[in-house]
Amino acid sequence: MNTGVARYSPIALALLCVVLACASTAAAARIVLFQTPSRNIGCAYLPAISRGDVPTLRCEIGSGLRPLPHHAHRCVQGDFGQAVATTRRGRAEAICISDTVRTPSAPVLRYGHTIHVGGVTCTSRRIGLRCTNAAGHGWFLSRQHSFLF
């Protein structure tokens, strides 16, 4: 007999709940994208979307980090040498990436302008992009030279 009520497996219902919860959390979270005028550097502030996540600013440079920073561990996934990341107070580090945050449609942070996001301040200049967090850690990225501090 058909009662007109749809029946779903417990797994399907659980998956639906996870999708709906993630969608509402992601909508409430504010991802901030920006890029330099040369479009060689793109950054994304990624807020904590789920429990255990740490809000992070990640920047990538299309021309690669120069010189390549010391990398003690092999990448389990992705590549090394294009991206850096930091949290509000954590150390800046070069990271392995298997995706990209460089987005052609991201707003441009014009030379001489500064953005403050997630406890990190980034200033775009013709010579490169400098980002510093509340603890004084950060990076400088340019085609010619990059370094972490």
C-alpha cells in the first residue's frame, strides 16, 4: 500500500542532514578573496567552517616561491612551492596544495592599498605583497623574491 510518504534509508537521511548543515554553515561563513594587480598572487581568507577548523589566510603565487623554502616533509597530496598560510597568531608557513585559491574574478587589492582580514593585514605594493598577523608573523611575496618571517 502506498501511503504517499517517501521513505529514505537512514544513510540517505544522514547525508541530507550533513549537506544541509554544511550549506547553512558555509553561507554564514565569510570567505574573502583578493588578488594583486599583476594577478600573479591570489589570496583567500578561509574562516572556520566546521568544528576544529582554524581560520586561515592562504596566498598563492603563480610564479612560485623564490627561493624555495626548506621543506622538511614530502607532500602527501599536492605540490609544494606556490603557497603560504597563516592564522591570526600562528607562524607563517609554506604549504602543500592540491587546489588553488587564485581566482581570476577576485577583487584586486590595488598597489598602495591594505586589507585587514581574520587578524592578518596585507599590503599590496608594486614590489610585492606583504602580509603580517597579530603576532608579527607573515610573508613577503614577489616574482623576484619571497620570504617568511
